[in-house]
Amino acid sequence: MAAPSNRPVRVTTTEATALINPTTRNDVYSNLVSNGGIRAIESSWEQTLQSIGWFDRFEAYTRHLLRTGEATTMDQVWAKVDAKIKESPALSRTNGANGVNGHSNSNGNSNGNGSGNGTLTDSDTDEFDLRIPDDTLKAMVKATRGELDKFVQVTWDEDLSSTPATTDK
């Protein structure tokens, strides 16, 4: 594989909000691979998800699926996990106090985070919350954008003289 050039990848705002053409996508990927950006993004996401107890909830849910027989193969586990994540949009909430979203499940635990610290207890088998909170998603986007900003230059489709040179991050 040829080393990527040191030139920035130029992307228009239209391209940034639509499907990226294969050449641009490959340039972005090559830059991320060669500069350690992918590993930095993965590491940041992993730390962020770990800090909210998401991996513990994921593990508890998959263990529950296998122990109860709701899933007997990894394909079934992945399908159920995917459905669980997609079953409702991420909600803004913090990690901590009970009732953070203003409601509790039938056994008094808030949002499936029975211990109140983002982890599940053995009594929480009726609700497994795999949604990722909005503030967590924003932190993950910020980490990704930080890596992309190192080499992606967004050019504005509109008149450049009336458009700010940078955007809020």
C-alpha cells in the first residue's frame, strides 16, 4: 500500500453531508491509518464507553440472552443486541442518581442501571439499557472530529468571503 500524501484532503460541505466518493473516502482512511488516527479514535471511544459502564451492561445483556436461551448462537446474540440498541433513541442523561430520566422500572431501578452508577445488578434482568447518552455521543463525535481535523479541509460551497474560516467544535 502506498503511503498517503501529506496534502490535506479537501471536502466541500455538500460532500461532507452526502455520501463521500470512493477516492475521498480512501484518502481519509489512508490518512487515519498512517497517522494513528483510527487507533486514537478507537481508544477514545473505548474509554468513553467504559466510563459510563456500557461494556458492563453489554456483557450483562449478552450473558442474560445466553443463560435464558433467548439466543443460542452469536448471530442471534448480535441481532438481539443490535435491536436493543436501536429500540429507542439515545436520551440525554447523566450517570449516577436514580431516576436520571425521571422514571424508574418496575423494581425501582432507574433506566436499567440498578446500582445507579451505570452498571447492572443481578436483579436488573428485566431491563437492559444499551442506549448511549447524548453527551457521550457528543464526546465520541468530538474525538473523531479532532482526528479528522488534522488533515481534512472543509471548503464551503457558498461565497467564501462571507463564511467563517472555522466552525465551532
